[in-house]
Amino acid sequence: MLAVTACLVPGAAWGVLLLGPAALRVLGVAVGASLAAELVVQALAWRRFTLGDGSALLTGLLVALSLPVYVPLFVPAVAAAFAAAVVKASFGGLGRNWMNPALGGRLFAAFSWPVLLAVRPQPAAGWLGLTAGLSDGSLLGGTGTAGLVSTLLLAVGGAYLLARRIAAWEIPAGFAAVFALAFWAFGGLPAGLFRGDLPSALGSGSFALAALFMATDPVTSPQGRGARLAFGAGCGALSFLLRAFGGRLEAPFAAAALMNMFVPLLDRWPARRGPR
Amino acid sequence: MKSGEFRRILWRDNPLLVYLVGLCPALAVSNRLSNALLLAAVMLFALLGTGIAAVALERWAPLRLRLPMRLLLASALVTAAQRFLWAFAPTHAAGLGIYLPLLAVNCLLLASAASGSLAESVAQAAGRGAAFAVGLGLLALAREVLGAGTITLFPIGSFGGVLRLRGLPPARVLAAAPGALLVLGYLSALSRWWSGRRS
């Protein structure tokens, strides 16, 4: 858990440098709300305090990174508290939740305050003096080189997780392969087949966050190679469909959350001397 | 009926919050408090009507005729209530939509078995109707306050019927379909905790 958090830090730091104090406020509020919600719920339920497992910290960080930087501060607070208290604690705490808490919190915000989360392409006052467009809708995001750097930093963190086998490589592989294939084939459809703008699709911060850090949550992903590939492929296909026909910002998050529901089914995938 | 028994029906045996009976209309119309109260009133009327008629009729009816009789009774009463509402309160009836006639096949109406004397049957119907109203009212109140930031009641005199609450922008997901299940889950847990607290 702490390793995953550490792998998110470079991307988060770049986002803060790029977008300035506003990003820092969103981060602080989300992490604080997640920790506070976990504390309050466990105090109310007379449970042992489990802040030490780092899961609430990670949840708050993921919720903050998946939100745009210009939201009013109560949005990250409510989303992170919902993630920790409702999505995780209501089902019995870490290890018993069926949906990734950060995904749940992000989608709660998306369906509750769609107007506040809508794209506002305005330059942010960052500390680097770079003007980053905010079209991506995640705190890491942005268009152009600056936005791509944060995605690259996320990808480096994710690659470390995959190399250490903390996250299963099959999930992001299936996710990226199916999403890229579908987007390349159908993404530029009014113009013609096989004309999708791949770099902008794969380089978005929300896609990297969902594929590398949220879909790979070991609690809410299936066991076994085939099941994981199918899980990732489903995420990819759904996020393409949701991006093409629905909200562009939360498509990867909604896709991963939808696939979370299929994990009990995918866990019955016939494993023939599986890897684990 | 003793008051302890009434309280038991209200909380520990609440048909909506504990047994999750009658969910279909409850989840659909609990987005507004006025809709919920109206549906609960129709439900109470139908429960009382079927309760009284069942005691009167089922004494001599053969066993295999009781269920069809009950279905006919329920649909007749619900249709009457629906006609009445459309005649005198068409906007409210429109707010309930298809869920008003659907009450005729609601499992709460079909499951309430008539037993014993007339007084017992009426008391039981009233208790169940009140418990359904309390559960539905709580559900609708929570959903409307959190999900829409309003409390909709019936317009009386100069009062327009809608209270607008100040505060943060409401979480719209709670007024949408998934919100109904979320809030119902928490209310159910709360009522179980409340009734298990003293026993």
C-alpha cells in the first residue's frame, strides 16, 4: 500500500508544481477527508483503527488526483469521505469492498456535481510558469508536453509496481491494448476508420491513473492470468464506449468500476495451473 | 393492539426497512417527500380496505379462492384511489405515474394475511401502513434533502409546498436511482441497530 502511494508521488508532485497551490489544496482536502472519515467510522463502529495500513491515505490521494483542479473544495472532501466510509467501510473494511474506494468516490462526484466537474480550459497559475491547459479533467492532466510529463511520471511509477509484481501486469496490458485498438480503429470515425488520435487518448492522466493504479487494486481485481486479461480488456472496451458516447472525463473510471462488478464472476475463470 | 407491538411493527418488523417488502414503488417515488407521503396514504387505504374486506369475505370463501379474491380486492381499491387522485389532484397523481396502479400487485398488500377478528385485522393493517409510511417518509426525506436540497410538501394556503434548503450543492446521485438503494441500505442498517439496541 505504501509502495503504491510512493509510486504516485512523482506524478502528484509534478501536478502540484504545474498547477500551483490550487492542486495542493485539492490534495490536502481529499487526503484529510479520507483519513478523517476512516477514523470516524471506526470510532463509531468500535473497530480497531487501521489508519496504519495506508489504505485511507492512498484512497484520498487517488481521489484527489482523479479530480480536476478547479473544483470547489467540498467536492474532493465529500468524494474522499464517501470512498472511505461508504465504499470501503460499509462492506467491512479493507479487503471486503467490491469496488475500488477511490473509483467509487470519483464516480459519486461525477454523478452528483457534473457541472462543477465540467471542463474549463483555463490556464492555471503554477509554480513552473508553464501554461497547462486543463482539458484533461484530472489533477495530473493538461494538454501538451506538460500534461504528458505527468502521465509519463505516472507510467514510471506504474512500471515500478508492475516490475515489483505489486500490481498484475495483465490488467493494464489488456486495458491499454483493447482501448488503444478500439480508439485507433473507431476514434476518428466521422473522418474514417483507423484514424484515431492515439497519443492524446493514451497520454491522458485519467487513463494512466485508472489503468495502472485503480484497476489493479488487488482487492477488486480477479485472480489468474486469463481472468485478469479479460478484466483489463473489459475495462478498455468499456472506457472506449463510454468515452465515445458518454462523459469523456470519467470514462476510464466508470469502466473500471463497472468491471469491478464482474470480478466474482471472473474469479470462476477456469485456472489451469495458474500463475498464482 | 398493545403499544409495544405497534412499536415492534414500526421498527423491528418494519416491512420496508427490515423485510424490504414493497421496494418497487418505494425506490421509485421516494425522490420527493410529497410523492412518498401520497403513496403511503394510498397504501394505508388499500391495506385497511383489503384487511376489512378479507375478514368479511374470507370467513366463508374456500381456501383456493382467497388469493384471487385478495388480488381483485387490491386492484379494485387501488384503481378507485387512482381515479380519485386523478380527479382531484392530477399533478400529484402524475408525479406517482405508473407506480400508483402498480400498487395493486404490491407484495405488501398480498402478503398481509387476515387473521382473527375485525379489530385485530384493522389494527394490523394500520400498523403495517404506518410502518410503511414511516420507512418511505424517512427514505424520501433523506434522499430529497441530500440529493435535491429541497423538501416538497403539499401547498396549503400561502405556503407553496416546496422548502428550499441552503447549503452546499446537493449530491444529485442520491436523488437518482442508485441513491435510493444506497440510502435504503443505510436506513435499514440504522433501523436494525435501533431495534437491537434495547433488546
